[in-house]
Amino acid sequence: MSKLLKQIALGSAVFGVTAVVGTTVSNADSKDKDLKTIKVGINSPSKTDDGVWQRVKANGKKNGINIKLVTFTDFNQPNQALQDGQIDANAFQHYAFLKDWNQHHHSDLKAVGQTVSGPGRLYSDKHKSVKAIPDGGTIAIANDPTNEARALFLLQSAGLIKLKPGVENPTAKDVVSSPKHIKIRELAADQTLASLKSVDAAVISATFVEAAGRNPESAIYVWNVDNKHTHQYINIIASSKANQNKWYTKALVKSYQADNVANYINKTSHGTEVPAWKGAPQPKLKTAEQK
């Protein structure tokens, strides 16, 4: 979504409508006319996102809303459309991205519900565990602000580095010590996977792991989503300030934060995304070391 424009998280999908003949069509159309139609902006759809939103839309009809998905092609458009009133909500970003967007656009869009979080993952083609990383080893991380901060918090959680206390979005310059004298190599996010040939380990976005067909569970370390530093990277549903307490906004959040949605995410995402809302069923995350 953010790179400061990626990770998210993020996003969902547009999907086809199955044609039905006879009286079933007219009955369905009649029922849909009684529902409040809301437009929800999404970005970067995937096969998993498609299945998620099919379930959210079905839940929505039970909660009085007809959800119409609007797909955008970059990570600024959904918030601009929300601010302009072209859509009623969006679901593509995390807290950190929304905060940054609001600050830079003098806006006051609101987070109204949590969706998913992507646990950070450390990969290696040379070592089977964090303990096996040698003294003086090199670890690659993405060099964009959001992904770099996440990667550094992950490495701190793994015990490989220590960061300057109180820094919300650290960079490599904020590393104050490293028990193993780890060297940080900053790369473009899309180069972190390829770097595994030349580094000891790399923090790699799930987007690139999935695109390469690599098993997410081949990670040697997973940064759990309940860590105090992960909250700002939880993906959210956002609305305008004026609509944040509307019944249909709450119905949208309720439709997403349902067990059938959580169970589908857990079954199909292979741990690259996990349901982030309170009380959601959680998967058992595995690493290569745990197998």
C-alpha cells in the first residue's frame, strides 16, 4: 500500500454479475431497490480481494445496503474522490497512509473500521532462522518511508537491531545498535526479492512474494500484528467526517467485519493478510523455522 503509497494494504476487486432469468431477476431487482446503495472506492484488486468483497456485498444486503465498488488506478484517487463526495467510503489504505494524506491535502477523512493487516516477513535463501544470520550480515529493506519504517520495526522485534526510542517513522539512521552488527541495505521495494541472492535476508512485501509465486510461509521470521508498532499499518475503511456516523457507514463496517469474511481471508491469503478487527478469527502464522 503505501510506499508511502502502498501496502496496504490494501484494496479489493470488481467482479462479474451472474445472469439469472425469469421472475428471479425481477424479484432480486425489487429487493435491491429497497436497499441504500453506497459507493466504495478500492484499489489493486487481487483474487483474494475479489472473494472478500463478494462476501462483504452479500453481507451488506442483509444489513440494508447495496455496495457498489468503484476501482481506482492509483493510491491518491480514492481519497480525493471521497473528499469530493464522489464515493461514500473507501477501503485501500492503512492508518499511516490516511494520516499522511490528510496532512498533505488539508483534509479530515476518518477511519471508521479496521479490515486487514499484513504481518511483516523476513526471508532468506541462505539461512533457516534469525539465529543463523551471521555477525556482520546484510539485510535488505525497502527505501520508501512507510515500508522502511515497518521493516526496521520488524528487525527490532526480531532482536537484530535497536532503534532510537520514540521515533514514529524511523529510517536506517535511527538504528542505535545491533547485537550482530547487522548492515542495512536500502533498495527500491520491488528489488528486495531479487536481493536475496546477495544478502543474508530481506524484508519483502507480500505483494512481491505472491507475484513471484513464493510461499509466504518460507519466511524465517513473522512480525505479529499485535505488536504495539503495527497499529498504524492496519488497513481501514475510511469515510468523510460528515458520514462517519451514518447508519449505512456502520452497516458497511459490520458487513466487512464478519466471521465469514475473516474465515475466507484466513483460508486464502496464506498469512499475507490477517483480519485486523477486534474479535476476528485469526490464522496460525507459520515460518520456515516452525515447520
